Amino acid sequence: MAKEIERKYLVKPGAWTPSAGGTTIRQGYLSSVKERVVRVRTKGTKAFLTIKGLTTGISRSEFEYEIPVQDADLLLTNLCEQPLIEKIRHKEVYMGHTWEIDVFFGANDGLTVAEVELTDEKEKLVLPTWVGEEVSSDPRYFNSNLIANPYSKWGNK
């Protein structure tokens, strides 16, 4: 079984500038219940079907399979919950860790988060100066929850 261990942080407004271009991601959910999330994602020229289990702490099981882009487009358009999540993902390497910075647009415009995958929940991590509040355990920031409650509709962010 694959396991995902990651921490998620807000990015301080104006404190980060991408060092390179990003990859456009469009994703939707066939199931967004917290016990089993089934995600369809197009990422650049590829597409994936991902199944994630219940999050415990900052860990959860994760299985990911590449699928044809045409199949992903049909699933996203016809079967996934709406609205879709749309974002540009950038990568930055800092102190031995690769950070993935997601700049959302569409229904979640204005939200920028940084995620870093770890090999162990207790792994030491040095935070870049552009990283703000940790939101790893805040379900509002789970991509699967941003469909039902998009960031653009949050009153008091």
C-alpha cells in the first residue's frame, strides 16, 4: 500500500515568486467522502485516477494510476462533482525538500498553498520564509472540500 505523508501551508501573500513556470492541473472528484476520495486529474499532458483513504494526522493511503487523457476529460466533464479544481503547480526545492506550490484559479481564485511530502511524520523540516500558517489538519483546505466550499465564497479568510 502506498502512503502519502504531507504537510500543507498557506503561502504568505507577496512573499513568494515562482522560480520557473508551472504545470496546469484540472481535477475533479468521483467521490469526496472523507473515508475514500476518488480523484480524476489532468496534469500537463498526462492524466491520473487517484484513490485516497481517510487522513489520520498528516498521513493517508494513496493509490495512483495513469489513465488516458481523453478518458479523464470525459470523467471530469460528465461524472465528477462540480466545480472542478483548477490550479497551476510550481515546484521549489528548499533545504533538501521539494515543495509543490499550488496557485488556484476559477472558483478558488486567491488561494495559494504549499505542500511538502515527507518520508515520516516526524521528519524534520526547515520552512522557507514564504511559508505561512500550517493548514495540514484543516479540512477546509482539502482539495476535495474546495469543491463544495470554494475559497472564493469564504467570508472571513
